[in-house]
Amino acid sequence: QSTLTQPASVSGSPGQSITISCTGTSTDVGNYNLVSWYQQHPGKAPNLLIYEVSKWPSGVSNRFSGSKSGNTASLTISGLQAEDEADYYCCSYTPIGRRVVFGGGTKLTVL
Amino acid sequence: EVQLLESGGGLVQPGGSLRLSCAASGFTFRCCDMIWVRQAPGKGLEWISTINGGGNGAFYAESVQGRFTISRDNSKGTVSLQMNGLRDEDTALYFCARGFSAWTSWDYWGQGTLVTISS
């Protein structure tokens, strides 16, 4: 089963902004606005940050924002904070088998 | 308060079976899709299966199609995952989660139950 492509790691200093990309295909990311982003701290369950490309669930900081261009979705974290250090995953719906595919995950290090 | 509590994990030999359960509380259970996602040790997240609120629509990852079966009991507020023909690569922490919006949005998660496949 194909997965979405994310960078393995990104880093930034407190207060800076970083962007994590998530590249799929014209079948999944490019064809549906059903991309979500999750944050996962070590030993914890994932936490929904962004859904339907750019929407915020209740309680999520607007320092996290999502967008999409073509087959690539992006998560931007502005005003980086120490507690943002975590793994980040994107996922998308795919009509192939009516399934969901995840990216491989990106480890964010706050310097 | 929404709570999801998984159970049923354990050590199983290759080829064996296991049934995971997820007990939900704090919301109208039948409203929501429920899903199972797993995470192998040190690896990323992998979607396994989704079942719709009525229980009449189930979808599976290619890696488990034909071996795993998801079901739900709306009267009890539980969702289950019957896993047959288990393989080494099924070793993972299995999470259940509640569907929030279409297909890929899950807003509440359990803490997971560990499944280990080993002889």
C-alpha cells in the first residue's frame, strides 16, 4: 500500500516557523480535500491538528496551519515552541479500495 | 468526557488469532465512524480499518484485507477487531479512534493495546 512522502526530519529554533510537506498523487492528495495532520509525542496517542486540508478542530492553536497545492499538502507551525517537538503525520483518503494512507512521519526538533 | 479504552492485546504465535476491543463512553456512539490504526515499534502510523456508524460499511488496508474483521455493537458502545492469520509484521500498538469528519479526521484516541506476534 502506497504511503505519502514526508521529510524524515525538520528543525527550527523557538519563535521561528517551519513547514512540513506531504506529497501524494493526483489520485489521493491532489483529488480530495481530505488531508489531515496529527501530532504525536513519544509514548502518546496521536492528536488531530488539522483536518480537511486547512480546518482546525476545537482547541488546536492557530499556530498550526494547513494548505495544499497540487499533490502536496503542507503543515506550517509558526512561533515554534519547545513543546512542539514531536512526530508529525499527514494522511489522506484514497479512492483505491476506499482507504486511508499515512505519510511516513516527520520528526520535528526544536533547537 | 469522551473516553476510548482498548483491550485484548497480548502475545500470539504466528498464524494465531486475537480479538481486540475498544470500549467507548461519553458520546452518542452510533454517530461516529470508528477506526483502528496501528504503530509498529519505532515506526509510523498505519491505518488498518474503518467502520461507519451504522456498522454496515467496513473498509480495510490492503495489508490486512481478508485476515482482519472490524465490527461494532452500538448497544454496548464497543468496536472490535478480529485478527486472524497473524504475522510477525502485525506486531504493533493498536489504537482505536473516533471519527470526527469525513474519512481522515479522528478526534479522540485510546491509549492503545500492544499486540506481539512471536513464536
